[in-house]
Amino acid sequence: MSSTDGSPVGDGEQRAAQALADAGIPHTIVRHGRVGSLAEAAAARGVDPAGIVKTLVVRRGEDDYLFVLVPGDRTISWPKLRALLGVSRMSMPDAATAKEVTGYERGTITPFGSLRAWPVVADERVPGRPASIGGGGHGVGATVDGDDLVRVLGATVADVTEPMPDDAA
């Protein structure tokens, strides 16, 4: 399979694109190649940094993971997330484990087409605006309506983030 620009499309991209199509929500796939920062990704996808929605994999127990959708200009608030889920400990798996449980490399992860349909928590800032999520391959994004995103994923919507520290932006 080739993309519209003639370059080969990887397995992760195919799975993500098929899962998005199967979800029946309007979406636009943008292939821009690798980028070095959030600002570069936002510019390449034509959105502001808050419009990039990172899909983070969080481990809450043995073989028990979830996806957390986080606006690009924010980071997970661990106390808020633990309180929401009623757990005392959580962690982010290493890159190899994240790939094993989702089928996607870090930086390409999306709930669409994941190897398992893990629960999804979306920060309250995701609905109500366009969201550019990972598209299953490096330098690939899928832009969807944030309301459609949380609806089709059955996401729990809550305030689970905080602003990025100034030195991390």
C-alpha cells in the first residue's frame, strides 16, 4: 500500500487508518515526516500546539493499561489521574512494553487500531475542538473532531492534566 505521496505506508498506519474508517467519524490523515518538537508537529499539521493530542499509555496494574489523551501543551497530573481512577500507584511503561501492549512505537501511538482496546481517559480540554492524534506511524497524524474522538472511544472525560513546565515547552 502506498500513501497519496507515493511513499510506502507501514502496518501501524494501515491499522490506524482502517480503525478510524471503521469508527465512521470524519478524519483527515496528514503525513509530514518526522519532526523534532511539538511546535514542528503542530505547524506541519496546521494546528496550534494544544491541538496536538498525545496518546499516552499508562500502566495501573499487571496487564492493565489505559490510554490518556493529553493536549500537546499539557502533561499528566498524576495526583488527578490517580484520584479519578481510585488507584494509589501508576506508571508509564518503557517503550518496548508500550509497543508490546499497543502494537505502536512510542510517538505513533493511537487508540485506533491498538492491539487491545484499553480504556481511554481524555483530558477535559480535548472535546470541543479539532484534535490531531497519532496516526500509527512516525510523522503521521489524524485530525478528528474532539467530540467525535471521545464519543467513539467511550472515553472518560476529566481534568487530568496540568500545564507543561516552562522549561519543558
